[in-house]
Amino acid sequence: MKPKIRVITLGVADLERATRFYGEGLGLPKHDFEGGNISFFSLEGTF
């Protein structure tokens, strides 16, 4: 089995800007989540 990145947790000062970067800039699919200041993105092997 190949190793895969499953979860990365990052603390950021500007969540909106970071969310745009990972979603639009890197093209990671974002999962809808309500509640709190958090964004979830899918990485290979995550779901």
C-alpha cells in the first residue's frame, strides 16, 4: 500500500483567504460544513 496524506490541520490568520487558496488556487474540492471557523477539503484517501 502506498502512503497517503489523509489529514492536515493548519491554523491560519485569515480563514477566508486560506480557503480560497486551497479551493480555487490548488483546486481541492471543499466539503460544506456549518459551524465554527473551519474548512474541510478532500485529499486522496480522505473519503
